[in-house]
Amino acid sequence: TRGDIDRVFIGYQAFVNTAVQRPTIRQLLPVTAPEGSSGAIDFIFEPSAADVLDALLPRYVRTVVYSALLESAAAEHAARRRAMKAATDNADELTKSLTRQANQARQAVLLAEDIIEVLRTPMPLPQQGAVLLGVSIGIATSQPSDRAPDALLRQAEAALRLARRHGRWGYAVFDPA
């Protein structure tokens, strides 16, 4: 109803740049003179001032609302783009880390197979025949800064217990899961 509202404000995210969006509240109605203007200027209106205001006011409101919608959309796109870039960077870092861990585990398995192959060969002893060893190998891998040596040793021992369950000449890689 007319006369029930004193002022109308619009709130939106103002787009400053791709890294900065600011929550903004702007007074929409009543229309105020821009800052720095000297106040009232006497104009002659044809048609009347009321007719000009009736024609321009709806356009002004639509333009301000449309501008706020555009700025909000630009701010949202910038925020989404930043979030997607951060997610991509994190995924790349995770992929590198997991690839490094998989390569390290694969190298440890190859080393264990080589050690088992060497130890399977009977070792001749002078004047006593030969010695044959039966071994199981427990493998735990780590980056130099990841774990304390004691923790790594406990993980290797856990893998060794699992390897022994498989019998001689077996190996197992520690799996924290």
C-alpha cells in the first residue's frame, strides 16, 4: 500500500575483482542526490516533473536491481572459479603424493622379491655342504619426514607377521587400513 514504506534497500555481493567481493547494501528508494552535488537545481519539465518521474523511476529501479544481479553473478562466478582452482591444486597435490607412495611401495616389493630370490639359492659352506635359508619379509614405506623410526619399525614388524602367515618366501607390505 502507498505510504507504508519509508525506504527500500537492496543487498548484494559487489564484485570488486576476482579475489574480492564485498557484501553491499544500497538504498534504492527514495532516490537521493549523488554525493558532491550542490542540491536542488531548478529545471523546467515538459511534460510535468511528476510525469517524468513516473516514467523514469521504474526504469531506475529495474536498472539498479539488474546491476546488482549482474554484480552478484560475477562475484559468484569469481568465487566458484577460485574454489575450483583450489580444489584442482589440492587434487594435483594428492595425486602426486599417492603416485609417489605407490611407486615407493612397488620399488619395495621389487626389492623384497630380489632379496628372496638371492636367499633361496643354497649357500655353500667349505667342508660342510650348503646352507638354505627360509625367509619372510615385512615392508613398511615412508617419506623421510613422515614418521619416527620406531613407528616405521612397528609397521614393518606388523607386515612381517602377515608375511609369516603366508609361509616361507613370502612378503607383505604394511597397510594402515
